[in-house]
Amino acid sequence: MKIVIGGQVEKKEIEKMIKEFDPSIETVVKSDLEAAMAMKTGQADYYFGACHTGGGGALAMAIAMIGRDKCETVSMPGKKPKEENVVKAVENGKKAFGFTGDHIDIAVPMILNALKANA
């Protein structure tokens, strides 16, 4: 599994969390535009991005490049991630996940668990 990390904030922290969760997952940190292009060209399986709203800077380029139907806003300010929504998103084929920087400790393992369960 290869995950590209884009968005606007907490990129290195997201990468660290992914590596702690499963060291076999390949990660690469890029700008949001480069990360979205990596998804569009098949260079990565999944996109993780964080920003202050969970959808704007985290997912804007991914939405533009791979389409809204492949993207999921996992959390927003004041709205923590919900496991059932993340599982449903993965089951429905979502490939890009955006969340707020203050929810990375909840969102990242929740998304990874859903991806592993659906593999």
C-alpha cells in the first residue's frame, strides 16, 4: 500500500503515525498539488491530507484531480471522525481522505484500520 500525504498542515506527523501503525506502508509527503497528481497518475493508492477545515486545503486538489466521488472529508472543526462513516467511505471506494489537523490522532488510525479491513 502506498499513501501520499498532501494537505496544508501536519504532514510529517501524519507520515509518522502511518509508519508507527504499519511500517510496511509506503509513504511520501508532497505538496497538495503533487499529491493529487500522484493519485491521478496511479503513483499512490491513497491520499491523506489535513487542514484547518478538513475539506478545503486538505482535499481541494484531490477533488479537482480525481473527483469528488473519490474523496471523503473525515472530520471538520467541532465534528470528530466517526468510525461508521469512515468504514462506509472506504467500502464505497473513496481514495482520498481529508481531516482537521487536531483530529489526526483519531482520523489516521481509523482510516488505516478501515483500509486494512477492506483489503
